[in-house]
Amino acid sequence: MSVTIEKVDLSLKYTAYYKQVKEELFEGSSDILNDQRNKAFQSFVMQGIPTRKNEDYKYTNLHPSFAPEFAFVHSRTDEEANLQEIFRCDVPQLDTTLAFVYNGWFSKKSSAIDRLPEGVILDSLENISKERPELLSKYASLANPDEDPMVAMNTAFAKDGFFLFVPKGVVLDKAIQIINLMKGSSDLLVTQRNYICVEEGAKLQLLLCDHSENQNNYLSNSVTEVFAGSNAEVEFYALQNQHNKATSIHSVFVEQQRDSRVTTHTASLHGGLIRNNLKFILNGENCEANMYGISFLDKKQHADNFTQVIHAKPHCVSNQVYKNVLDEQSTGAFSGRIHVVRDAQKTNAFQRNNNLLLTDQATMQTKPQLIIDADDVKCSHGATVGQIDEEALFYLRARGIDEDKARLMMMNAFAHEVIQEIKLEPLRERIDELVDKRLRGELARCHECSYGKDC
Amino acid sequence: MLSIKDLYVSVEGMEILKGINLEVKPGEVHAIMGPNGSGKSTLANVLAGKEEYEVTSGSVLFDGEDLLDKAPEDRAKDGLFLSFQYPVEIPGVPMVNFLKSAVNEHRKHKGEKELTAGEFLKLMREKMDMVDMHPNLTNRSVNEGFSGGEKKKNEIFQMALLEPRLAILDETDSGLDIDALKTVANGVNALRSPERSAIVVTHYQRLLDYIVPDFVHILYKGKIVKTAGKELALELEEKGYDWIKTEN
Ligand SMILES: Nc1ncnc2c1ncn2[C@@H]1O[C@H](COP(=O)(O)OP(=O)(O)OP(=O)(O)O)[C@@H](O)[C@H]1O
Ligand SMILES: [Mg+2]
């Protein structure tokens, strides 16, 4: 019973809040964003904040995450003098075009966007939706508020985020790195809406890093839409590295046109509660979609990866490899849905989820779901939940390698399969290093920042 | 060097070794032969420190110290080496990292300076030549996709790198072609010295032509039922184990 009451209370709280700040939300925003707000909010109210009763959130109850008295950031705040000063993530030799999103707001001032090639746009969504609404209406249509309450909430509250456009045939030789920085003097709920469009034959490597300062409760609810035109190539890396009081809900929607290739890597190195929704629609023949995920959890951390691939056209390949290392009382979940529609013949769809439990208290839920309406397809899925291979451990120890180090080698080996797929070499090396640190029990954080004992 | 006294060992409540006594002195080579399932690998694994084997009574001293008390890694660093009958594949752990860690752990233990990457590679190449190992193998994960013979060579390669004082070879000769057998034997013989000893578990007299033992023991149903010189191996080759089985 208490759950129901809490549910009503929480929804009422956010309903009341929406009414209270409605004017602020509409103010300064483009029509294209404002037109959706009320409807999306109604949808959010109908669906409510998800509990385990919601089929798609079966393994993640978001209620506790929404309980704190959050402050929102509904307008661009005075920008910090220099975000690059606050953020010193040392990814050595990672020669990227660096941009910042600060509490959900794109920071033009701190971003090095003037050096981008001709025609490439990296700007604030607020700006672009006012100045170039045609760009948005052309592509933005993937995230449906009625299918997910968190998308609905995002659509109702979102005012900014980044907008990235790579025009036809442009190949970015430098990766773009976007730092999502959260910093506040109180508990903060951050809404961020991003659009990425990579046109026909264009090529993009994008790295998103989540980062939070100060020991507050943070809740980040972001929605990112990615459009890959025909023959486009996109590598999308998300590096999630937050403290234990942070909840991250990331929903990424990807549409692929024919002959395109999109690879996503989701590396969850640290965070209190992480929910990643990753939904692909392969909307042209000959597409390739690769989805990799690795997470390392300890204490009471929770990570839930929810993927969906819709094979809407024939001759496409999708490949998912998700791995979790769970220590202490951490909990993890993986749900992977593959839907092959009737005419999508010659589909190849693979999915694998491997999990390493380091303690008896850690738990992992894994749920594959295949919906196959075509007859000439190759699909496979597999999941394992296991401990470290004792035979292998003994072999290493019998050569003089002590137990802790041998375990570390084994855990690194487990993660290696996913990490080796990272094509951005300095990033791969950096993640290797972070993973090693993480597994040693040191914080996988940039050396400049420290959260103290709570992490 | 190694002194096993009245050793009883069980696995999952089943008694496998039933009172083993064995003395290995510095410089000696002991061969252990015996029918399948008699407990040879069990003995080897217990000496290396595998935890699933329960020592119910008896003692093992290595250099006068209680061996059974020590962790597997400490036994290894003290100079005990087991060449596994079935080396395990460890996908994702690169050979080079593994070997370098092993060598440097040994060096640290002896109070020597750790090898740099360059120094290690040089040492590795030298030993690889010695056991005629294909250089490509060190670019892979530990034993991953190695053929049966390559796995065995890899064991001897590791032995050559770690230079143990007591090497226990559990059927290292099985699955090797004639040339490889000689190479492996050469690898073992290269380590022979008045301070180093070996226990060679084998089913075939052939290996003992190359690694000439001082003693041959027959292990049967968890006990050493016969000990003699190298001529015992020849006798077994001729007569098989039937006479041992009827006597015991
Ligand atoms: N981990 C284990 N669990 C259960 N039984 C075991 C285990 N290890 C060994 N045994 C049993 O102990 C007995 C001795 O096995 P062991 O491997 O020591 O024999 P072996 O002399 O090395 O034989 P082979 O010549 O075939 O290699 C066998 O009956 C075997 O099945
Ligand atoms: Mg055996």
C-alpha cells in the first residue's frame, strides 16, 4: 500500500511543480520544443515514475531516485569562468574537439567549436531550434513520449542540450568530446535533450563523458536522438563516471539509413543508479549496428541496460555484447529486445550478455527477448552469470602471481573483449587504465577530483 | 629438498592418496609411473597447492619448511613448478603480461630488480628459442587456441623462464611429436644441476631415455608400491601393469 501512496505523492509533486514553473519552461524556448511540452507532460502523468510494475522497468525502481527535493535548472545560469578549469579529465593524447554541457545547458563559451570543419554545427539546442528549426523538424522524431515516462518527462522539461550536425560527406578527423558536467550547491535534477545528425556518407566519432562535482544528489534524465544517413559511420562512446548519489537515466535513440554503420560503447565505470535505454531502428538495407556495454559495480550500485533493435529492412546486421562485473551488494540488469519485422529477410542479429559476480550478495537479472516475424534470419542470444574461473586462477597463482593480482588479471580479461572494440585508441588505453584502477578498488576518476570516502 | 611423509589426500570425501612417502634430494630426478587414475596428478596438484584437495594427514616439507601451509604463489616463488597435465586456456589474459608478471614476482621475491619491458622481451626470446616455441604464440592469450603439443611446450617455456629448483612435470610428454619430445627433454636437462631436482610423471619409458631418472616409482591406488632404478621403466614397458595389479 505504501508504494501506491508514494507513487501518487511523487507524481503529484512533479505535477504541481510543472504547473508552477510552466511559464519559465515556455519562456525563451522555441515553438518546436514548446509545442510538445503539455502533451508530453500529460503522457508523463499517465505513466507515472516507473516502478518494477512497469514491464520495461521491471528491474529498476526509480521512485527512490525521484524522492529528494530537487532543484531544476530552467534557464542558462551564469557560466563558470572556465569549465575547462573545473574539469580536468586527463585522457592523455586524446586529441578531441572539446565541448561542455553544464547542468543540461550547452556552454558555447567553453567549447572549442570554432575549429570545426566547414558546415559542421555543434551548438545549443535552444539556439538551433530557434534559428534553424528546419534542421530539427527534418530529423527529430525518434523519441516517443508515450513509450517511456522518462522520455515524456524529458520532453516536458527539456530546454537545452547539444545539437550536432555533420553534413553530407564530411569526415571529422578529430573526435568530438562532450563533457556533461553537473555541479550545484543543492540536490539537482538535470534535463538534457540532444540531437545528432550525421548525413549521408559523413563520419563522426563522439565521446560523451558524464561527470559530477560535489556530494549532492543528482538526477540526470537525458534523451539523445541520433540519425545516421545512408553510408554514414558513427562511433558513439559514453563514459559514465559518477558518484554514488547520482542517478543517470540516459535514453538514446538511433535511426540508421541504408549502408550506414553505427557503433555504441557504453562504459559505466561508476555511479549510484544507472539506467541506459538504447533503441535502434535499422531503416534501410545493409546497415550494421554494434552495441557494446561494460559496467563495473560495487557497494549498492545498480546498472540497468535496456536495449532494443528493430530490424525494419532486410540484409542488416546487429551485434550486442554487454558485460557486467558486480562486486559487493551491487545489482545489475540487462534486457535486450530484438525485433525483426516481416520483410526484414536475411537479418543477422546477435546478442550476448556475460556477467561476473564477485560476491554471493551481488545479483544480476538478464532477459533476452526475440520477436521474429521474418523467416530467413539468423538470430542468437546468450547469457551467462558466473564467478571467476577457479582453474584459471590456480594456473596464474601456480606461476607465482598472488591471488589479488591474479583475480585482477582475470577481471581485466573478462572486460577485455568489450574494451578491445573501442576504436579510438587513446580512449581504449585510458579506459583500460580506468578499469584497472576501478578493479583495484581505487576510484576510476580523474586524479584531480575526489569524492572522499563516500564513493 | 622435498620430503613427503605418510600423505593422505581426499577429494569430495573420496580418499585418493593413501600414505605417500617420498624423499627427493637436491640434484635428483624421480620418475613416477602408474596406471590411469592412480593419483599421480593428484599428488602433483597437492604439491602445487590446489585447494580442492584435502590433506587429511601426513606432512610435506620443502627445504625444511612446511609446504602445505603455503599459498600456491608462495610455493612457486620458493622454487616449485608444476607443468600441468592439462594447461588451462585463459582468454583475455595476454601471454606477455602473464609471463612478465610471473617472472617479476619471482624476481621481487628473490630481492632482484624487476625486469623492464625490453629486458623481459629479450629474456623471453632467448627462452623461446630454447624450447623452439613459435613466436606468434606469445601474441595470444594464455594457451588460447594452442594445440595440445603447443600447450605442453608452453609449460616448459614457462619453466625455462622461472628456473625452478623443483620441477614437477605431469605427463609433459603426452601429445608431443618426437622432435618436440627431444626439445622438451633438452629444456629440462638444461636446468639440471646439483641443486635442482625434478619429479617426472609419465606413462612412457621413451621420455626417460632423454631425462634419465635416478629413481622410478610406481604409484598404484594412491600408494607407491614399488621403487627402483631406471630399469624399472623398461620392465614396465615390457610387462605392463598386470603384475603390479596382482601383487597389490
Ligand atoms: N577434482 C576431483 N574430483 C573428483 N575426483 C577426482 C578429482 N581429481 C581426481 N579425482 C579422482 O582421483 C583419482 C586419481 O586421479 P588422478 O588425476 O590423480 O590420476 P592420474 O594418476 O593422474 O591418472 P592419469 O594417468 O589418467 O593422468 C581418479 O579416480 C580421479 O577421478
Ligand atoms: Mg594425471
